[in-house]
Amino acid sequence: MLKTTLITGSILLGFLYIGFGDQLTFLPKEMQTTSLQTRTSLTKFGTGLIPKWVSNTKEKPDAFERTEQQLQQEQKAP
């Protein structure tokens, strides 16, 4: 029980440090900079995971229009 609580608390503190560490004025400047750099690196890593998915949806904007046109044609057919 204590081990689980310590692990959960450590992870939570890590997330809080990464998320808000650069805004805490009582931390040394090096720790604030590290927090900001870590958050920036994680953001770049996360956005780098899905570039093909984003580009595929941006390349085909008419897919929804074609679907709507087909639905309208089916509704007019009967």
C-alpha cells in the first residue's frame, strides 16, 4: 500500500513539475528552464507521432461533402 502511494505521488509530482515548474518563482532558474524544455520536448514528440494522420485528413476535405451528397441523393430517390 505504501509503495503504491509513493509511486503514485512521485508520478503526480513529476507531472506537476513538468506542467507548472517554470511558473513557480521559488524554484531555481535552472529547474524552471528544465521544466519548460521538458514540456517543449514532450509536445514536439507528441505532435511528431501523428503527422501522416493530420496530413491525410487535410488532403481530403471533400470526403465529407461526397458523403453528404450521397445521403441527399438516397433521400431523394424514393
